[in-house]
Amino acid sequence: MLEVLLRIPNQNIRSLHCQPSNAEHATFVLRGFSNEVNYYIAEDKGDLDDFWANFAAQPKPETKEKSAAEYQEMVQSAIKEIQQHVVQKVVLSRQFFWDCPNANAQETFNALLKSYPACTVFAIKHPKYGSWMGASPEVLLESTQEGYRSMSLAGTRLKNATRWGNKELEEQKFVTKEVHRSLKAFGGKISRDKQTTFNAGPVEHLLTWVNTDNQTLDSKSLAEELHPTPAICGSPAEKAQELIAQYEGYDRSLYAGYLGLFEQQVHATVLLRSMQWFTSGVQFYAGGGITKDSVPLDEWMETEHKISALKELIQIDDNR
């Protein structure tokens, strides 16, 4: 059984027990970055404390992390692919494991709730994927009074920086264009909101909402059309996915996948700012969008900032 704790911004926390279903009747969807889509019927359970039993019960498998030099070399290789017009953009990520067997998952989840009020905060227990937690700033799809909207979220800078660079502005244009294209494929009138800056803890992103007034579209099919967004994959998506598989050297699993509630109100969120919990510690995932203007060291530092922001919220139980 899949169990989920979910706090959508401005809503109460929900504790969901999810049983497998077919796509037609599903009210909850879970998808890894490159794995199959999993459909469920979600049922609300009242007791949040029960969720934490057997959380982080799996031992950590052997994985090889990229060093700073190796990550920067990977970025430089991607820049060459962009210069040769193989892709316009590719998102490259890495893992970092912190050995902390006395980390307190429940208190860490509470810290995420307080620190990221504008993000979708989630915790997941799944028999195949294991135990995950995170606070995602990126909405894949949600329903509105007029129809649906999707978030174009790209470009990263430290909070309170004074300006956006050309690299971040170009990255945002890529994402907005692709999200617009995906929504347009389902018909209806497409519009864009004014570009703003989104605060996600210690970093900020460029944000543009893209809207459709088509109220009769199949929302689960649209979510699949939108995935993977250029913000977590690249453009064009198929070629970017090939480069990700070639360069990263690990299975992203749920990182950069999505979860979604498909009830009367639809809300699907990309699984970013993610941590996978094991008996011996926590594995972090972070990436950045590589364009022709990327600087390898800057890209490494972006992943460092994203990982550090989560690591600082890990609550340690001194009594364990």
C-alpha cells in the first residue's frame, strides 16, 4: 500500500492510504521520473502519527556520488552538446548521502511545513520506491475556476539577489514555451500571467503561470503530456532524457517525478527538493538547468545551496 502525507499550500495536511486502481477511477497518481505511472484510489486517514511507523526502514543501497570536479565535467560536456545544437537545455542532477541514523523524520517533516509555506510538502511510503520527503515549489497542474493552469518555474538565484542573469531568463523562456505548447495541444484559449519571482526558502525562481480555459480536458492525460517539464528534464525532452541517462549514472526514481490528487479539485506537483530516507541516513537529490550560458562551478554551487537548505532542516534525535 502507498501511504502519503500531503500539505498543499493554504490547505490542511492530509494523510492518505492509497490502493491500486485503474486510470479511469484513480484519485491519486504517483510517477517516477522515467518509470511507469501508478494509479490509486486515495482514502483519508485521520491519525498522522501512524504514518511514521516503519518510515525509513530500508537499508541504503550502494551508490556512487559525483564529486565537485565530476559534476562540473558533466556540465561542461552538456554545454558542448548544446553548442552543437543537440539540445537547447538539459537538467543535470546528483545525489548526496548524509550518514545520520538518528535523524527524526517526523520532526523534519514539521520543519519543512514551517519553512516552506508556499510549497507542497510531502512524505511518501511505498513498497517499491521506499521512504521519501520533500517540499516542492513546482506545480505541474492544478484546476482553476476557468479551467487549469501549469507552472513554468525555472532559473535559480540566492534569496535577495538584486538581478536575474541572462542564463536564468533564457532558461525560463524555454520552460514557458514548452508548457504553453503542452496546454495548447489540449485545446482551449491559452494565456500567461505576468512573470514573477517565487520565494522557495533560501533560493528564488522565476515563475510564470500558463493557463487554459478548457474545463473538459482529461487532466490525467494532460499531466502526462506536461511530464517531464523542461524545468526538470530539458528541451527537446526526448533528447534531454537521453543525455540525462548518459551523464547522471543513476536512477532518479521518484526525484523529478510527480504526485497528484485528481479529485473535484486537481493538484499535481513535481517531486523536487527531495530526500530519500534510509535506516542509516538521508539521501538528497538536486539539479540545475544547463544552457549555453551555464558556468560549471555556478551549477555545482546551485546544487550545493539546494542540498544545504534541506540538510539544515534535518532534525536530530539525541536520544536515539
